[in-house]
Amino acid sequence: MDLDTVRTFVAAADAGQFQEAAAELAVTQQAVSKRIAALERNLGVRLFTRTARGAELTIDGQAFLPHARELLRVAERAITSVRTGRRPLRVDVINSRGAASGLMRGFHRGHAEIDLDVLMLFDIETAIAAIRSGAIDASFRAVAAPGRPLPEDIESVRALDEPLQLLTGPAHALAGARSVTVAQLAGHRIWMPGIVPGTEWAAYYDDLVAEFGLTIEATGPNFGSDALLDTVADTPALATFMGEHTRLVWPADHGLRRIPVTDPTPVYPHSLIWRRDNPHPALTTLRNYLGSTQPDRPDSGTWTPTWTQR
């Protein structure tokens, strides 16, 4: 459907006269009449009746008017979506409770004038495909897993090194510790049903297991964080890893403990990735924000896989 004819129809309906619609659209009255006639032929109905006072909508015209307005609104949203100076900055944060989500909340508080669309995609391949297609502007990921280097048109910068913590129930053998070393975790069952083979976080934990001889179990269905917390609280033999910045709330009677891991401290490397030629002005603002607000952590005393990038 020709949007010029739809726009002309709406202008004429609002004005009640073809002459006023022509003045509003900066065209001749004859052009308005031709456009309306073309739209009526396309739809197979009469949209206006001529009266002494101008042009009145027919019943069909009245029925079509709200849809015509919506067509124009959809067209404007479509145009805005590809005008990088006007559309929202679209960023993937993987999940709503993690560190990346917290970073974006802080960015929004500091730059409330920037419109944001926050999405949650699954794996890094999906995120990279969305970045390259222009569906999103950036994503927070751990890059790049072994054998999967980033494409040449994708750039990355380390945004946050997030220390891991051990989460235990009140009856776990390590529940009373103020901190635990990685060596102390050997022999303990660490349950993480959210680990999905082939993802970058699976590659991270595979390397952690190989480096320190830990036991991480990803068995069983993943019913979400609430079910994980319930199980850890009720099972003395189980613990799990979580990021220091992960936001979780549990009932007080769970008695869960968040325990720092040290010597060395495993840190999860969150990086921002984007397409090199992305022109969205707010993307530069986001990168500058991340560079100015995140504290540098010393490399000594921490551990990340060798494939993570600075």
C-alpha cells in the first residue's frame, strides 16, 4: 500500500476538506484527489463523500481511519529504527540479574537522556549474528572461547572482571568460612545446572575445572535461580558459584552464605562487543562510561582462562 496515499487520506480526514489537506501536505488539490481516488481503487470502497462543507468520511472511511493512522505510526517506527541518532541503543545483557544488567542500570542512571532497549539473547553466536545484522548494537560476553575467535568486524573491550563467590547452605562444610581458597574446593560438589555446553560460560568453567581439579555438576533440569537456591539451602553436600555482582534474594530461613574465593580469585571476564563500523553515537558514550567507572583489578591474585582478551 502506497503510504503517500494513506498519509493524504488521514490529512483529508482530519481537515475535512481536500483543499486544506493539500495545503498541509504542500501539494495541489488535484494531487490530493488523485491520491484518494487511487487509494479507493486499491481498497475497492468509497472513503469520502463530497458535501457542501467539504469531504466527509463514509462508513468505510471511518472504519479504515484508525488502521491508516497505525500504518503511519508503524512506518515512522520503522524509519526511526534505522536512524542511529534517534533510535534506542540496543544492548544484550544475557540475563536480568547479572553483572552486565547492573552495568546498564548504572549507565541509564548516569545518562537518562539516552533511550535504551535491553535484550537478553542466549549464546555468543546469536549475539554476534545480531550485532553483525544490526539487530543490536552491543553485547556483554566473555570472549573469545577456544577455537572461536571474534570475526574481524567485531571489536571488544574488557568491561568488568567479576570475582566468583561460593554459595552454600547453612549446613555445608564450608558455610562458616569467611573465605575459601580454590584448593579447599577440591572434592566438594559444585552444582551449576545453568551451564550449557557450547556457550562461552561453559568454556570458562571447563577451564576452571581443568586448572584446579574442581568438581562442577551441570546435571538435572535448570528450573531457574529460585529452584537452585532452594536446593542448595536444603542440601548440605551441594554448593554453587555465583558472581559477586549477581543480584539474588532468598527467604531468610534459607540461611545461605556467600563466601569469597581466594588464592587465586577466579574472575569472570565480562567484555563489551560491537561492530567496528556501528555509528550509533550512544555506543561511544557507553564505552566511555564503562572505561571510567569500572575499577581496575590487579592481575596478580586472580585467575581467568588464557583465551580471555584484555
